[in-house]
Amino acid sequence: MREKSRSIGALILAALSASLIMTSLGLAQSGRFTLPSEEYIPHLGEIMSAIQARHVKLWYAGKAANWDLAAFELRQLNANLADAARLYTGIPVSDVTTMAAPMHSLEDAIAAKDVRRFSKTFSEVTEACNGCHVSMERPFIVIHTPTEQQPLGDQRFSP
Ligand code: HEC
């Protein structure tokens, strides 16, 4: 299951680079080129953008007590974090492990279908996101609990 959701995650990530894929499909269909065999490596910022979207969806799924959807979004987010850690070896291991504890607590809250615990542990996950941004010299990327049901409703844009 984990392998499966991870490969679905990779597909979604690859879809982020739609123009690149369209170009290679076009070339493949023309019969002059074959698809590249190397693994497509998304930039860390692309993985993070996928993580951001899932962070927002996870919040609204939990608030709506749609636990199946919340569990799904959490698994996807987890797969994205695993990809980031696997593909970008420069990421300090401590930053990834700091995420692990709140992610597990959130998983438990979802399994227990507990909205209050979900809200609390969601904040802890969000704090861990920002902790890594600070430690990786991106203190200006500030994530918070979504306040508007918008794709980027979890990010602070004022300085
Ligand atoms: C292990 C470290 C780490 C963790 C954990 C982490 N991030 Fe990031 N994040 C980064 C780094 C590094 C960048 C900058 C990437 C770049 O420079 O291309 C980034 C960038 C971002 C961006 C900006 C993307 C863009 O291109 O505009 C968003 C949004 C983001 N992260 C959201 C999150 C959220 C939400 C979480 C938690 C669920 C999270 N991040 C957890 C390291 C982390």
C-alpha cells in the first residue's frame, strides 16, 4: 500500500510539470524520440508546492470529519516528505525526523476520528514545517493553519 501510494504520489508530482510531459509525449508520438528512461526528479520547491496543497486539503478534510479523505491526504503528504528526504540528501535528517512525531500523532487523531486532537496535532505538524524552513534558511516561508478555502490559504504573504 505504501509503495502504491508513493508511486501515485510520484505521478501527481510529475503531473506538476505538465508542460514538460506534454512535450515529451508529443515527441514520443511523432516516433522520432522515445520517452527518457531516467527517473524524473522534481525540484524541491515542486515537492513543497504539492505538500502545501495537501496541507490545505488535509485541514479541511479533518474539519469536515471526512476521515477517509484526511487519511488519504496525510498518506500523500507523507509520501511527498519521503520523496524530499530521498531525493534531496542535503536536507538535515533531524528536520525530517522532527516531522515524524507530529505526523504520527496526526495519524492517530485521524484514526481516532477526534476533531479536537486533529486540530491540535495539525498545528504541531505546521510548526514542524516552519521549523525546517527556518533551519534551511527559508524563514520567509511561513505556513499556518488554513484560514481561507483557497489553494494557498495556509501561507502568510505579508512580511
Ligand atoms: C525537511 C525540511 C522541510 C520540511 C519538513 C518542510 N519544508 Fe517546505 N521547504 C523546504 C525547503 C528547503 C524549501 C525551499 C525549496 C526551494 O528553495 O526550492 C521549502 C519550500 C516550501 C514552500 C514554498 C514552495 C514554493 O516554491 O513557493 C512551501 C509552500 C512549503 N515549503 C510548504 C511546506 C509545508 C506545508 C510543510 C509541512 C507540511 C513543509 N513545507 C515542510 C524544507 C522543508
